[in-house]
Amino acid sequence: MKIRSVNGSRYLGVPKELVKKLRSDYMTVRVDDAGRLIYTPLQEVA
């Protein structure tokens, strides 16, 4: 992993191989075309 600064903001770089292994029961995790992690909450089933 790598932390980088762009325009005064800090970003954590996560290897794509690690992102593919991320798993969560309450949200989906994916990488967009720009390489950013996108978290999407899952709907609760009642």
C-alpha cells in the first residue's frame, strides 16, 4: 500500500489484487476505471 498526496488531499493506494480479496457482508467493494475503491451498502432483507 502507498499513501500519496494530490492537490493537498491524501490517498491510500491499495493493490488491485488485495481489493479483489476484500469481502463484506454489509457492502460491496469494487474498483472503478480510475482505480478508486467504491463501497456500496447492501439492502437489508427483512
